[in-house]
Amino acid sequence: MIEDWRHGGFGLYIHWPFCESKCPYCDFNSHVQAKIDQKQWLKAYLSEIDRYGNLLPNRLLNSVFFGGGTPSLMQPELVGQILDRVHETWRTANDLEVTLEANPSSVEAEKFSKFAKAGVNRVSLGVQALDDSDLKRLGRLHSAEDAKTALNIAQSTFERVSFDLIYARQDQSLSAWEKELEEALLLAGDHLSLYQLTIEPGTAFGERDARGLLKGLPSEDGSADMFELTQKLCQFAGFDAYEVSNHAKPGSESRHNLIYWRGGDYIGIGPGAHGRVTLGKTRYATECWSQPSKWLAEVDSGTPEKSRDPLSYLDQASELLLMGLRLSEGVSLDRVRSLTPQALPEASLDELRQLDLITTKARTIRTTFKGRMMLNAVVRTLMPG
């Protein structure tokens, strides 16, 4: 039987944990630090690539993703040396996707050109809004004009460019979001990531919200209206919703993120990075130490992983459903049942079909528009226990 992870592929995620400032909505593992010894970080990344190369030899690597933080703050030479070591360690796909996240405030034409020469072929820009007042509210250091300039530079430098926007912002009306999204679709190349603002515990926004100081957030119905409008406008413009929050022209989907959503294996390197790796017949969930100084010290000690936990077949099937049902392509019924035969009982499938939450066709289960809005409930219904 084919190893299950091969249905999704194999990727490498590298986390750069530093930013110029901390955004009030962000719950990612990012830190503001005045001085960074980039040579020390290069040594640690290369050491980790070597370690994983010994653990997972003879793999075909489909993607590399530099995330953060703000990886565009990395020296292009550092990125180039990392990618050189990656190519020395694994066979790479002919269409290897190498993505680097960037903030418009850290974009320079010359630096982008150097990233491209280093091997980056896809950039994801954290634009977040095309309105200056909202950018300030979101704690961003760039203006809308800066974002457009950065986008022009990126599109003239890289084969593929994506950018992010956040909607359901404070005091944002449905008509204002419609106008902003229409402008974004005109600016976009082949991919857009469009996220509803979520208020996470432990963030500045989370603390303000808990004290009743975060005003003007849309109602649940208002957010749902914005989500529905987003799907309609993107589809009309030829940007298919291949995932709940991600829209692309056909063939321009994020190959790296598809590895996550399709249940592939991926290595997570860097502070706080998560991974899913199959060793022998066991699949593991890995998590690295989150504090940058702690992670660096543990790399030197040979123990950068805070945890490496085996995943039961039930865990794997649950993850496959939770991630795969976010995709418009859905999930193979046979693949889920090969992991856990008691999953997806016919009575539950019938119930969800009658509620218009799923469809099943050609041995594939997909969520409907309504089902995507209730994904956790759908998965609970389909999984034993």
C-alpha cells in the first residue's frame, strides 16, 4: 500500500522569527530584535537541513517556504546558501516552488532581484489592506501606495506573486470591502489570500477586545456577508476558491500549502515551526522550541524539537478531513477509510448530505459553501469517538 503522505507530497518550511514591529492581530511566533547575527542563523538552518537529510533521505522535495516573521529581512545570500544545501540534500521536483514571505515596508528592487537569483520563484506579500487608516489600525508600517509599489516590483521580478488581505476589519462596511476587493483583483497576478480578521488570545487586539475596547467589529452575519461576497467576486474574476481563504487562477495554487491540506509530509525548521514527518511506518507531529535563543541553543545540543509525537491512524484521518475539506477538491473517501475503516459511517454521510453540508461523488467527499462555514461540526460527525 502506498504510504499515505505521498498523496500530498513533501515540503520544507523554514521559519524566520523576526519582524520590524509586532502587529496587534498577529499570534504567529514573531519577535522584534535590534541586532541579528545572520551567520549564526545560517549555521543553525544548515545544521537542521543536514539532520533531516539523514532522517529522510531519498525524498523528492516539492516545495520550500520561507515564512515568519518577515523573511524578506533575511540577507539574500543567506537564502541562497540555504537553497544550495537543500539541493545538495534532496532530489527536487522540476517545478520546485520556492516561496518567500515579504512585507511591503521591507521591499527593495535590488534585494528582490538578489532573492530571485538565489532561487526564490514565488513571493507572498503581506499587504493586508489597501486603505491607509486601516493599515495604521492593523499596526502596519507601509502605506497603500507602498504596497502597490512593492507589488509592481515583485511582479516584474518573480514568476509568481501572491498577496494577503484581511477583511471584516473595524468599521469596514460591505460596500467598502467590495470596492477594495475589486481593486485588489485588478492588481493581483495569479493568487490572493483573503482572511477574515480573527481576534486571538494573547495578541494586543485580544487584550483590547477582552476589555471591551476593540470597537466596530462586524457582526457574525456581517462577516458571513463579506465572506459570501468575497467568493462571488473572486469567482467572477477567474480566481477560484481552491481553499476556504485562498483564491487562484487555474494552475497557480500554492503548492506548498497544498501539501498541508492534502496531508503530505513537511519538515518544520526554525523557532516554533511545526512539521509532519513519516519515519518508517509512523507519522509524527513535530514542534520546535519557540524562543529564538532557546531554539539556537538546542540546535547546538541536537534537540531543537520541543516535541515529536506519534499520530494514531485516527489522528491522521481526523487531520486529513479537517484540512482536506477546506479544499474545493475535497478528500478521497477510500483514503480516509484506509486509515480508519470505521470513519465516515454511511448514516453520518446521509445526515450531512440532507443538511446540505457535504456532497459525495466519484468516491470523493466535499463540503458545500454552507459546510465550509461549519467545518469542525462536519468533521466531528464523520469521525468515530
